[in-house]
Amino acid sequence: MKRWLCILILCLAGCIDGRSEEEKNKQLQDKLAMTDTTEITVLIPSKVSSKKLAITLPRCFFGPNLKNKVVDGIVEEKAVSIMYQLPTFSNFPNDEAALHQCPDFSKPISGIGIRPLFPKPNKTELEYGNYWFKQQSYQYALKEQRNNQTLYRVGIAGKLTTFANQSDTNQQDISIDFWPFDAKDASDSYPHQIDIHSVLDKEFGLGYTVYSSRYLHGKHKPLPNQWYFADALIDIYKHNESLLDHPEIVQGFIENNNRILDYIHQHSKVID
């Protein structure tokens, strides 16, 4: 009896050790991925067709977040995050070097999420022009409207959103989500982080965060006399103004997004 008990204990210990080794191996693979400069291609399937978005970049830019195994340099994912050093997307490319070297994960990271766009329930086609409003109109409540622009409240936390549709100066539909500066809570960090969502290639979209100069340091921080659209957004609400009266700020976000789209297009393509 004691013999079988010992065998059982050894078997259980082996199983425990096996899981431990598996975890160690996963941690090692994740660590190696963070410095791996080998190019891989991530495929993201569309939700409305057989097309796929193929994104090719060094492995390290995808960090440890890939769910599936890379085989022959290719992996398919439902969505993906591409990691760069903060503040790469704030006045892109704020840090030109960050586009060409693996991010240092011990320092602040700024990610860009890429995923397929979803049609409305029971629909098979995507609807553009205020895509996000049409997709989830129940989230938005009209706040103010003028100068051919509309500002919406989002939820009950004070967040605001405006949309800019594709045009001669705007490559794709874009949404700008932000918390207006509140003098009663001047230390609040939320107004300094503006969330941007954009159509990428008709059936795909991307999202990222633009930071105010509060989060930019050294050579990445705008000069005192340099206009920066994210800071300007905060300043107008300090003076009780509205984004709808400042189209130049919206245009600043649009031009920044156009540059980001140009960069992503250099490293991606849609395949059938």
C-alpha cells in the first residue's frame, strides 16, 4: 500500500512539475519574442467577406500577445495589438526611432489595436459615414451641434465623442473620444488621453491613444510656443469653449491619423 502511495505521490509531483516547466517555457518564449527582429505576418480575417488583412512587422512589435503559434512566419489572429514606445502616436511619428527598433517593455508602451469591423446585427454589409454611431447609436446622446459637426455624450461618465467622415482631407472615418478638462478636477489624467478609432481598409479598423504633453518628455515634448492639437483640446475646455468651434483641432487629429494610416499601409495589405 505504501508502495502505491509513493508512486501516486511521485506521479502527482511529476504533473505539478510538468505544468511548472510549461509555464517557465511560456515565459521564456514571451521574453524571446520581445527582442525577436524576425519579420512575421499576422492575418486578421474579415467579418463580412473572405478577405484577410496581412500585417508584416518584426515579431517583437507584437509583444507576447499573440494567441496562436507562428508557423513558417505566419499566424492568424482575430485581432492584434502592435506595441511601440510611448509616445509614438502622439503627433506621429513623435519618436521616429521607435518605428525601427523593438520596444523596451520595461518602459511605458503605446499600442495600436487592429481588428475587423463588425456589421450591425442581422446585417452582412458595413455602413460607413459615422460608422461607430451607426454601429452603436444607443451609446450616444446629442450634446451640441453646429458648424456641420456634432458632439455626443458617451455613457454617464462625462466622456464626449465627435466623428469625422472620410473626405478629401480625411483618409477614413474617424472618431475622437475624450474627457473635457474640468477645473474642479485639474489633476484628472483622463483629459490627457484621447482615444482615436479609425477605419483602416474598408473592412478593418484600428484604435490608439493620443497623449497630451503631460505625458511627453524631453525631445518628445512640444516647445512652449509650439501648437499641439492634443494640448489645444485641453486648453479650449479650460476656457469653457467647445471643440465644435475649433475645426483646426479636429483637423490636427485627422492629419495625425492620416500619417498613422500611411505607416500601417506600408506594412500591410488586404488579401483574398
